[in-house]
Amino acid sequence: MYAYPFYPQRNTSSLDGFWQFAFLGSDSPLDDFVNTKSIVYDDIMQVPGCFDATCKYIGKRGLAVYKRMVNVSAPGRYRLILHAIGLAGKVFCNGKEIFYTRSPWAQHIVELEVSGESFELVIVVDNRIKPGEAATVLFQPNYDFYGYGGIYRTVELEKLPESGHFDRVRVETLDLNGKVRLSGCYSCPGEKIQIAFDNGDFSEATADFSGENFVIETQVPSPELWSPENPALHTVTLKTAGDEICEQFGLRTVEAKNGKIYLNGEEIRLIGYNRHDMHPQFGPAVPDGVWIEDLQLLKDLNCNFIRGSHYQQSQRFLDLCDKLGFLVWEESLGWGNRQSTVGDDEFIKLQIEQTGNMVKASGNHPSIIMWGFLNEVNDCEESGDALVRKLAETVRANDTTRLVTLASMYIKTSLSLDVFDVISFNTYPAWYERENPDDPHPLWRIQEVLDDIVAQLDADGYADKPLVISEIGAGAIYGWHDRMRSFWSEEYQADHLSEVCGYFKTHPRFSGLVFWQFTDGKTYSASAGVLGRPRSFNNKGTLNEYRKPKLAYDIVKQEFATIGSSRRTQ
Ligand code: ADA
């Protein structure tokens, strides 16, 4: 199953499978790597896959080289689609470097010229996160999730037409009766374009070209709105004499006003989880079947919302969210970035590039209703605030139909809150607090802290902005039960999440509740002080890393069932 868009007239093949492999260790920096014939490929490795998630290379840091021969149908111009590699990497075609990236989890499209019937494809990845190493610019040592190395997601090869060809076609909903605007790019301006919806009959489109960019405003025949309850999807196919593109989209609108979020004119409240795209056996190279199971579990929990924390999501995973009717917050990579980083030119350049690319790649997914970036960035000083504004501008330059937000940890001192359509904040009352022996169960702190945040925001003039609790939760060691129901027990976590649901049910000021987190996730033992991450995992999952439910699971399922049924119209 390829992700949309697909190009029916192009020869597209998956390059997934077993590649030759060599681990080179950590003597040489990625910048100096050249693809020499002296590399001894003494192993094999699955693609997609993370070499350091396999028992043989677990914990190893350095350069790893993946190689395969690729047979092609004919010489010519091709596109290599890397759905994600990490943490940094280079690509070589027949020994020549054709691509270099330090943007993990991002989708990359690389054009290449193939002269013969086959070529040697080499992908080198670098998973080192020491300061100064290539990977460190966007993925940094303080991030509270494990940085794996490998080819995270599928690799595809696509032959480009000899003549004119399409790039992408963005579909925007103009009204709830099926009027849409198609904005695309075609390399031979002015050529006649045929258009068809939902595999129907083709007719000639009226395309206004400006250079290679074109706009078509038209009406979807038999339009059906997309919503979580009825995730109706449409396709639009554009074709010329030499090329054809098929994009999938959903007819829906999303707005933020009067302190609420509206989907297709109806107020919605978002309930769900922060989800890392990760599994302990595979790292971020999550098999398709795990995606299906995760989405089944999230449906079973009566969630309607997923925050893709803290990086770009797979296009194929987002296609599933479209099909199953989830609402999604997608964000570009960042985590607690400090003053020393947010003013760095290289970091700024890469943040702008990855954030713009995320919006372009994901722009047709009806499931995505919010864009985010820079999780918990320190935007209390000028440089942090400037970067937040720059990224909000980058998002809006590519998409004005969705909401812009950021999961803030500085709600009282942030300089950027006015930029956002939705104000989101991460808070951990009754968890990141010193346990008081006389009060081992301080759940009363939840109401106190949340009331205080709302009062502060409304006093600061944000009463018209919807509020989303983008992270809240408590840790529980899977299988640890305690009559005292104290910290780290499954009982404490269940009580905590129940208390939070109770508050959310009785406080309509909030438009979203997003628990941290769906499953336990691999991190570093000292991420939050050496006792903060027992097992070197973030243990705040409602399920453990193998998707085994904790006590809190059934509590949340019940609570979300009552909250979710309380949808209201405008
Ligand atoms: C932060 C961060 C999460 C996670 C969480 C925690 O809010 O955004 O990635 O680290 O804290 O578990 O403390």
C-alpha cells in the first residue's frame, strides 16, 4: 500500500527488503564519509528497520551503511522517496553523493539520473547524538525519547515522465457543499489537464497557470463530508498526455473561535493521547501491523484525537488516520529547545525547512486539524519567540486551513501565545512534585493547578482562544500494584487519569485533553534524573511498550465514552 499521492502512469517500486549492511563504528564523522569500494558488507539488514534496535547492534552509535543494487525498467530521470531515515544520513547513487540530511522522521524526495539498466544505491546513517556530530542539530542529547539509527520508513523509486510531470496537488475545502480549490505544480505550463473525481469520467479542467503553478476551482460531484463519525474520503485524478496524479482528500473545515474548536461548524472536544511512533523491538521502524493495532486500541479507548509527538508522521500512518476518522496534531521535531539552540542559524534553517516540508507533504490529510512545532521550546526570550513566529509564518505560508499551536511549558512567561489559534500546554500536577509523606496521594493538586492556568490565561486576554491540555499524566510501572496506591503504582496512575477526566468533564473551557502518553516509550535512564526513567523508559503509558494495558486503560475508556458522546453544535 503506497501513500497518496500516487502516479498511475509512472513505474513505481518499493525498495524495501533485505539490504547489504556494514556497521563502521564511530571513528569518522558523517561529513567526511565517502562511498568507497573498500567497505566490507559483512551483514544484512531489513529495510525499513533500525540497526540499533536489533540485538546485534543494540546501543551501538556511529555510521551504518545500507547497500543494494536496483534494476530499472529503463534509463532516465527517477525520484527516490525516503519516507524517513535517522538520525542523519547521506545517499549515494553509483558512488556519487546525491543527498545529505540531518532531518530525521522527515520525508525526503531525491531526484536522480540513471544511465543504465541498474544502479548501486547506498544509504549511510549516523545515530550519534554527541554535541558537534551531524545528527545533533535537530535531534539533541536532552530529548526525552531514544534516538535510533536506520531507515525508519519505506523507500520507493519512481520513474519520472520524459515530458511534463506533476509534483503535488493540494486540495482545499472551500465550502461544505463540495466546492474545492486545487493548487498544483506541473512542469509544462499551459498543457491541457483532464480531471476526474472518485474514479469517475474525465473532463477538461479550467486551470489558471502562473508559471508552473496552477489553480483549479471546481465542484466535487456527490460530495460527502469527512468527520470522525463518517470519515468519507474522495480522490481527485489529474492527467495530461504524459503524466497522471491521484490525490486523496476529505471535505471538512476546522476553525477556532469563541474559545472553541469547530469541525464542519460543530463544536468538538478533542480526547486522546500523545503517541510516539515507536516500538521496543523496532524503534521508529514500526511495522504496519503495529499501526493497525495501535489505532484499534485508540478507537477502543474512545479517543478521537492523536498528537504525533514529537516529529513528522508517516504518510501511510496518516492515510490510516484519514480512513479510520482520527483527528491529528502533527508537529515537526523539537523538544525543550533552549536559548543556546533557538538562536543558532543552522538550527533555525533546518527548523524552517522541516516544518515547511511537513505541511507540504501532509497537506491533504483531512485527519490533520492542527500543526505544531518546537515542543516545550523556551519562548520566554526574544530568540525563542522569534523562531516560534517564524515557524508559524512558515506553516501559514503553506496552509491557512488548519490551526496552529505549540505544546507550551511556559504558559505564564511565554512571549508567543498570541501567535497561536489554539493555546496548548503541558502540565504534570500531582506527579512532578516532591512526594509528601503525609500526603502520598495529592490528586487535589490537579484542580488547583489547572484552575490557576485558566485564570492566568483568561486574565492575560486569551479567553477567546480554545485551550488544549496537550500533555498531562502520571507514571506507572506495568505490573506494579500497591495497596497504598502510591506513586509509580498502576493504582495511582488510574486514580490520577480518572481525576483529570473528572475535571475535563466539568470544565467546558477546555477543548482538548491529550494524555501523556499512549504507551511507555524508550528513552534514557537519566532523562529526568536517574530515578525519573526506571527501565530507561518513560513509564507514563496507559499501556506498556508492548501494548499491554495497565489499570488506567479501562478507567480512561469509560470516561472517554461519556465525554465523547457529549458533542455539541455551534
Ligand atoms: C514533556 C515532554 C514529553 C515527556 C514528558 C514527561 O512534557 O513533552 O516528551 O518528556 O514531559 O514524561 O515528562
